[in-house]
Amino acid sequence: MSRADDPQQTYREFTDAVNMKPGELTRWLETEESKHVGWHKKGTKGGESVGHDSGRRIVDLLRRKRADLTAADYKHMRKVIGYVHRHLA
């Protein structure tokens, strides 16, 4: 099993990379500042940015019990880990 396929390792790296508690992230996502930053998919004028949508999903992942996480959830966690690591480099 590769590191990317190890749910425990993915969960540890995800919770290390996400440095806000769910409530803090939720409050930030409700600010005007958060709604005006980020990349919007082509053809989505005025819609939610990709990062804002991901932020809402991160809140959901942090609030869920680990036993309830799916393969798609772990895939999104790995995507978030990669994003954070690239932007910290």
C-alpha cells in the first residue's frame, strides 16, 4: 500500500495541513473577503469559487467521524494536502 493509499497517513497529513478548526473556517467562509477570492470555473460568473467550495467540503470532512469517510473523501483530502504543500513551498 502506498502512502497515498493509507487512510491513517492521509488523515494525519490533512489535519496537519488544515490549520483552522471547523468553526473558524466556517466563519471565514462567511466573510465577504472569502467570497471575492479564488478561481471560478469557466462559465460560472458570480458563482462560488473552486477554493470556497473546497473550504466548505473541508469543514464537512473535519466534522465527520473518521469511520464515515469515503474513498472520495480521502481523495479530496490528498488534493488539499497537495495544494497546501505547493503553496507553502
